[in-house]
Amino acid sequence: MPECNHIYPKIYTTANSHFFTISEIIRKECLLCLGDELPSIIKVSIESFQKMNVGDWKIRAIIHVDNLGQKKIIIGHKGKNIKKISMLSRYNIRRKFNKKIHLFLWIKINI
């Protein structure tokens, strides 16, 4: 590869937005926690993203699934799976961005 000038400033580590990075962290945790029970075609979108006064981030994300059975798998017995996904996602987002995170996950069935 020939040498060339940087397209982005050297302080940038990625060209992806915060929304994309956060949604991929949540999606990754869904796939890791649920393993082969859920197809990898689920999608995660960020519904709202607010920077609070004290530097915290309030994030509302939607996990899109194809049917009611997939929604039940993600929620799990007494909400065990969604709680685990939420906790791990919150931890990884906090590590990535060094901010306190308030994460709210919703599951929506695509019609």
C-alpha cells in the first residue's frame, strides 16, 4: 500500500458513530448470551440518546426480532436474559466511552 495522508484526525479510532458502536455492543451481547437459540439476523437501533447534565448518557435502544417466539427467548424466564444482556451491554459501553450509562432496552416485533 502506498503511503498517504490520514483521512481522519489521528485521535479518531473509528469512523463509526456512537450510535452504531453502541448498537453493535448490544447486538453482540444478545448473540453471546443467547447462543444458538436466536438467529444472528436481529437488529438493534438506538431510539434516543441523551447527554445528561452530570455527564451521564441515557440510552433507549430497541432490539428488533421477527416473531413472538424470539421476543420470549430474549426476555427469558422472569426477565433473566434481558437483564443479563442489559447489564453486560451497560458495562461494555461504560468501558468503551468512559461514561456512566443509563440503558433501557425494548424488544419490538417487526411486522
